Amino acid sequence: MPRETFETIISELDHEEDWRRMRATSTCMKGGPKAVEAIIQAIGHGTTHYKIEAIRMLARLGDPRAGLALAGLMKDEDDEVRQATMDALEHLAGVLDEPTAAALLEHLKDDRIQERVTALLGVIPTSIGPLSERLRDPDESIRERAAEILANLLDPRSADAFVDAMADPHLRDLATDTLRKLGAIRDRIEQLLDDLRAVEESELKEGVRQETVIQLHRIGRPAVEILLEYLDDDDWIVREAAADTLGKIGDVRAVEPLMIRLKSDNDTGVKEHALKSLGLIGDARPVELFVEVIPIRPLRILAVEALEKVKDVEVLRPHIELFKRLKTDRDGLISYNSGVILDKLEAATAQMEMDEEAWAGKETA
């Protein structure tokens, strides 16, 4: 029997036979970018049930390249498809790019999905630029909707757009109020960090730093862009507080700036907090950096703990031999976390092998 094509297998995500669905799922999980492209192509001519399963798979794969295709599905005729798309986009919110956010903005004129799109844009960090541009849209309703979303987000990146919007009589009051709030947030953050910087007694610094982080964390996402600026502050205790808070907030915008701190900061404490925070976020991008810093004694435990927290376990597989060695390490935390990673990889392998055996047996039956 001729071997079935990759595209044929991908098209069976909703097949009525269990083994074919399992085979399609296994193929997608191993297919990477190729699977994403194949699913996007198949969705265009799939049934409603297939679209829903394919959308869920795109969310599971976590590839931002699916963003534009999913944005297009927000206008699907079937409400279940639109809901599945909404769920997938929310799941991918942290990695979606500006073109996807801009594509979603096009749906604000559709009364059927306007509320859903508004809610979705509110959780996509890259939506600030496209939303800010819409404050100049010829359509008054679009300007007002974009302004309302930005006002809710309270992101400093929208400040210049709101200053320009002061000239719009329909947006002036909201722009004034939002700029006042943005100014208050920046003032509060600057005051907290200035107070921390002013502490001279070494025995008090850590306690004040911890209290500062608690206060900054309460501000939440509106603090992220400002805290990213403070990662470059001249004072090590301020950089520590900024790095610590960014991890607790958990916004993926902090990943690359925190990686820079981990790579290049001249203070070990800042490196430690950057490493802890990257672990809390769980993004896969710093994996190679985590591995690089394991030999550095003050960082080795934190590095292995961060690796254990990476959400996509498959990106750890190339380092499986390292984890086998670390499982016998004298340090209990390093040994334990390495063992957990190996258990996760073993479970993923076993599941994949079971799926492959099941559909292989069916193929030869």
C-alpha cells in the first residue's frame, strides 16, 4: 500500500477512527512549522468539525505563524468555530505579532464579534501599536473603541498617541483621563524605585527591595514597559527589583530583556533574579542560555529549576544526556529537577510511541 502523504495524515485530525486521529495528532506534534503550514492550508476547505480540531491543534503547537490564519477565522459563519478561534488566540496571546493584532482590528466593525475582538486585543501585548494607529481612523466608532481598549490597558507605549488624540473632540476627555493615569503609574514606579535606591544601610536593602517588588507587582501589566527601562538602571538593587517584578508579572515581553541581563549584567544578584524570572515565565527561548550558565556555581541550581519550568518539554530533548548526568549530581535540587525533566520527556516519548504503534498496526491490518 503506498505511503500516505503528510498532508493526508494532517487532514485526519477529526477522523471518525481513533487510530487515525491519534496518528494525525502525533504527526502534528512532531511536524513543527511544516505541520502549522499544512493545518493552515487544510482549514480553508475543512468541515466545521475539522476546523475546530485544527484550531485546537494550532493553539497546542504554540506557533505565532498561525496568528493571521486564526484572525481570519474570527469571521467564520459557525459560532463554535469562532469560539474555538477566540480560545486559541487567547492561548497564543503572548506570542502573537503585530500583523495578527492589526488583522484582528479589522473585525471591530463586525457587530457579531466586536465584543470578543475587544476582549482579545486587551490581552495581546503587541496590539498597542495597531490600536494606537486606529486613534486616527476616519471612523469615529473605531477611534472610540480603540481608545477604550487602550485606556483599559494603560500601557505607556500608547502615551504619544493619546497626546495626539487630545485634538479629537470625541476622544479628548478619555485621552486626558488616560494620560493622567499613565502619568500617575510612572510617578508611582519612579517613587518606589527612588526610595529603594536611597536606602544606604546594607542590612535594610533586601527587606526594602522585597517590599518594593510587592508594591510594583500590584500595578501589574501597566508597569511592564517602565520596568523594562529600569533593567538598565545604574543601581544594581533597582535592576534586581525590576527583574524580580517582571518575573512575577509573567509578561513575555520581558523574556529577551531578562536574557540580556542574565548574559551581561555585572552583578550576580541581578543575574540570579533574571534567571528566576525567566523560569517563572516558562518561555522556551532562553533554554540554550540556561544550559550555558549551569557551570556557573551561583546560578546552577536556578538554571536547572528554570529548565524544569519550561512549558514546551520537547525543546529540552536535545539535552537529555545532560539531564541524565545531572540526575546523579550531589545537589539534591539539581538531581530532583533533572529527574522531573527526564520523567516528562519519557512520558512524552511513551505517548508518542503508543500513538505510532496504534496507527501503524491499523495501517498493516
